[in-house]
Amino acid sequence: MTWLNILKHHRWKLGLLVLAANIGLLLNLAFGSPKAFSEWQWLDIAGEGGTALFLLFWLGLVLKSRPAGRVTDYLAIGLSCMFFSWWIDVLDEFIRLPKHIGWDHWLESGPMPVGMIVLTIGLYHWHREQQAINQQMEKRERVFREHRLFDKLTPLGGADYLKRQISDCLSQSLEQQQPLSLLALDIDDFTSINQQYGHPEGDAVLQALSQLLLLNLRRHDLLCRLAGDRFVVLLPNTGQSQASLLALELQQAVQSLAHKTRQHGERVYLSASTGVVMAIDEAPDQLLKRLNLALARAKPPRSKRA
């Protein structure tokens, strides 16, 4: 973000800070008198003025490196309050106020604890935000390390990736005493699409289907492409009855898909068969075998012959 963009996006915060600093200066000039050059305490000026400049520098870094939002507002307000306190403290080195005036002490000391509290709140939320980003980065790194396990046609995990995830979820299911179900979905008579429109069009249908299925699943569900036109969904914390309802919803979503061919624009009408099993204490291969049997029983006679 350029400095012009910073001024544009944060003009209110920066404008209020400049206004407050000038009001503090004008109040000191209106009620006080300048100190003689010989009275200046250079060590105090360097310490207090340097701290104020550092706070301005930190404020600029925050506004330049972060997007606008609640966390940025907390950080900016906290740093601004702390800068204002040090700014009023610096003015004391150049301007002498009468002893009966007490508002200068409030301006010096009041904004500092407020700024520290608001800055701490901002840092806490920044910490939480960074933790979430780190978790996302870890997931991305895991995906990059396991990229060979992902299907080349669709953005989904393949059979080997699915087996690994099933193994992990089976262990978690037993440990947490929560149900685990698997759902298989197979497109009825998919070979006719390849025969009628060609394999590139069949690949386009599979890509559209993968996006459609992802949109109709929950965030914690895992969709993988087992082989060809067969998809498998891993459903943590889900019993068989709930999995059956999800299977019905996916079937209806597939039937409503309005995919048009690239060559002539005809609509490809699709239907899908689904099979559902709930996991027990078994190996991933055995669980997948039961799932394939459940799907085979659900397939219509024509698709079984195909």
C-alpha cells in the first residue's frame, strides 16, 4: 500500500491525530510561555521526542502493512493515544505552564493507559489472527507435500489420499466415540456421455460435478474422486441416517445441474446413484469394499450393465 492509499483509507484516524496534536500545541501556547534556550533539557527532549517519533513510525508501519479493519483500528488508536501523551510531554520541555493549571497533567497521563489497553486488545486480536493464518499455511504446506495424492483432473484428493484420511478419521472416531460415515456417488451411464460428446466433454462434466458437490457439502466433509465418475465423501460425526439425507440432497443437486456442452450447447441430463455405510472398527480397504457393495446395490439395472 502506498502512502497516498494510506492517507485515503485512514484519513479520519490520521486527521484526528493531527487535530489533537495541534490542539495540544495551541493550548500550551495560549496558556503558557516559551522557555529560554538555556532551560531546555536536551536529554529529556531526545528521550521523549524520540519515543514520540518511534510511535509515529510504528503507526505508519501498521497502517502500511495491514488492511483496514477492526484489528488495525485497535492498533492505530492505541499507538495514537500513546503518541499524544508523549507529544504533550515533549511540549513541557519548550513551554512553561502556570502552576495552577492542571489539565496538562490529564493530557499527559490520561491517554497513555487508554492507549496501552487498546493497543493490547489489538495485539491480542492480531495474535489470534496470526494463529489462524499459520494454521492455513500449515494446511497449504501439507497440500503441497501431498500434491501427488491429488487428482489431476479435479481439485480433489485421489484414492490413496482418501485411504489415508479414512485411516486418520477412523482413529479419531474411536477415540472420540463419534460416528463416521462414508458416502459414494456414481453418475449413471456416464460412458454414454464420453461416447456421444467425447472424452474432453466428459472431463468437463466431471470438473463441474466436483464443484457442484463441494458447494452442497458441509465445511468439515471431505470429497475425493475415487476413480472415473465415482466420488466418495468422508462424513465425520455423522450417522447413517443423516448421511442418507445428504446422499439424497446430492442426487437432487446432480439432477438439477444444467451443464451445456462446449460444442453445440446441448444440456447434458445427469442422474446419480449413491451408497452409504457407517464405519465400524475395520480397515480402510474393508470399509471401502462395503461402500462399493452398497453403491452397486443402489445402481439401476441399466447402469450395472454399462
